[in-house]
Amino acid sequence: MNPVDTQAETTPLDVERIRQDFPILRRKVRGKPLVYLDNAATSQKPQSVIDAISHHYSHTNANVHRGVHCLAEEATEAYEEVRRKVCRFIHADDPTSIVFTRNTTESINLVAHAWGRKFLAEDDEVVLTVMEHHSNLVPWQLLAKDTGCKLRFIDIDDDGHLRTDRLDEYITDKTKLVCMGHVSNALGTINSVRTIACAARAVGALVLVDGAQSAPHGPVNVETLDCDFYAYSPHKALGPMGIGVLWARRDLLEEMDPFLGGGEMIRNVTLERSTWAGVPHKFEAGTPSVADAVGLGAATDYLMDIGMENIRAHEKYIISYAMERLAELPFIRFFGPRDPVDRCGLVSFIDTDIHPHDLGTIVDQHGVAIRAGHHCAKPLMHRLGVVATARASFYIYNDRNDVDALIDSLLAARKVFGL
Ligand code: PMP
């Protein structure tokens, strides 16, 4: 995510207008208007995405890349058009370097299998960070078990920034791959991929970026990030669940082995052996989720119409206010960078007297949906010295009154406990 120079006191978005596009925001939860602050887990979907999926099944449904009939051609064209759109969205230059998967998790597993198992050996090192989501940790642990490669972890400072001052201790001649989250789902920190990529380049290592929390929230340019692999989950960016994105440098995709075998990923098959289709099809075995791809296309259009710079500016506006309001509450301790320039639109916090799960349950009674738990980042929780946190995460349809509703519900939780 590239920095944007915008005042945090105003938002460029017409939130009221945007909210009308999201039917779920009209429903009540526990008799109260829904205040949805769990966007880091998944975003809500605008009507245009819901309609695109429905339209696909009503008018264009057919399997892709196999039929010669009209519907098959139209479905194939719709599917491939989304690949081109995603390519523009992340400012890549070659649509064939976009692989559709199921989610970020599958994209990272694909790289661990198809690149890692082919190119890593005992004593090679993969560098991660202590703030990784389990999706960008467990696949590398599995790989280390199979290949004997070693994992090393970049630590954080007290403010939740990566210790980039100590990179030469972590990234050495043994490093073959650096895998890092662009934005932490548990701290909100926006990490400097370029700084770390520069250290990786200096030793000839590749860089994989987990973009699950960056692609939805601001402009992403895989070229200026200087990475080799970039993965994200469209369901966190207004799109449907069931489709994921992996971008990789084309030469890497060419030299990687397939991840899954089956229909559509082959050039030729005999009883004894097979040869592979070209990229990206070599990595898309079996029937893909075509309707979800179509929904992804509509979601990408929606985001690009608003403008990713505007979305980033809006989140800065919301998070500055959220941090300001939370700082007024002496019983709240929050984690991650204090400066909204260094964090995305989410905040992780604890009430020093109430367990995060209790807090989550009580604020839900007020219609406020937050996440409570370890956020699939257990090693990070351990590093922070907590078992869980509460997390409020904002998006384009949230405004400052949602922050107020959160604060009111946190105060109400104190009352429940007689505090
Ligand atoms: N990485 C990060 C930083 C995430 O926040 C998430 C989702 N919480 C993932 C990876 C995994 O995404 P998915 O479950 O869509 O594969």
C-alpha cells in the first residue's frame, strides 16, 4: 500500500451514498442497526456484486476453457476478462501472471508447494515475521519439515513495527525467500515491503507478500513493491468467498511445478505421463469458481470507481478518530503503531478488566460486530503477552458514528461487569 498524503480530518467518500449499495447494512442485529466492524475477517458485498453473480448463473453459466458452444465462449471470456481486471488492479503488466485460487491461504500454499518444494533444500532459510497470519506461517512450517529448510523470524518493536534496523541479522546469504504480510491483520501495521525487499534482493532472495489486508484498503502496485509473489483474498475486498488471487513473476510461474493435477492444467496426457498447459492454466486444475470470478470483477470495478487512494484516505480518517476516542478510555490498551500513517483501518485492543470474548459478546448485544480472539496470529499474541485481543476493522461503508457506537458499547460492557 503506498502512502497517501491526505488530511485525516476529512473523508473523500460519500459514505451515506455508499451504504445504500450494501443491502446487509439495512438489517438489524439483536434489534439494533448493524454496525459491522469485522471487515478484516470479510467485507460485506454491494448489490452490483450480488447481481453479477446472479446474472452469470441466469444468463452465462457454462464451464470454461472446454466447450465450443456460445455459453462456454461467453463464460470463458467473462472469466478471462476478470484476470485482466485484477492485473490492472494490482498494476501488474501481464494477465497470464495472475492465478486464480480459492483464497490467500491457497495462494501461499501453492507457492510453498510448487516453488518451495522444488527450489529449497536443507540449510536454506525462509525469513518470516513474528506478526504473520497462520496462513503465511503454517505452509512454511510444513515445507521446513519436508525439505529441512530453516525458518527465521523478523521481530517487532514495542509499537508493532518490524525491526528493519536489524535486517542483516535475519536476512543473510542463506536466505532464499522472505515471506511477509503487507499489513498485519492483528496490529494494523503497514509494513515497508520495499525496505525488506531491498535487503532480500541484496542476497538474491525472493519476496512473497501476503496482501490479504492491503489489496482491499489502498493502492497496490506489485512492481513498485518490488516483490515476486503477491496473494490476496477478494472476499475481503467486496468480492465473493471462494476465489483467491496469486500474482507471481511470470518466469517464476514458468519454472514452478504444478500444485494440483487434473483436468485443464495439462497439454498432453498418456497413461504413463503428462505435460503441462502454459501459465496460468498449469495452476488452475479442475473447474474454477467462474461465478465467483465474475463477482470479483464487479467488486474490482466498484473499488476502482471509488479509487483506492480515496479508500486509503477514508480509512485514515476513520482510524484517526477511532484511536482518539479509544485513547480517552483509561481501561483500554491498544496495540500497534500510534500514527495513522503507519496503520490501516483496524485497531486491536483490550479492556484491561474484561476478556476480549466477553467484550465481543456484549458489544454484539448492541449490534456492534467486532472480532475477538487470536486473529490466527497466535505467535504474535504470545509476543504481545496476551492470549487474545478485540479488533475493530473499518471499511468504505463505516463512518465516525460507527466508532461512536463502538465506544458506547464498550462503556455498556463496563456497566455489565459493574466497573
Ligand atoms: N493473511 C492475512 C493477513 C489475513 O488477514 C488473512 C485472513 N484473515 C489471511 C491471510 C487468510 O485469508 P483467507 O482465509 O481468505 O485465506
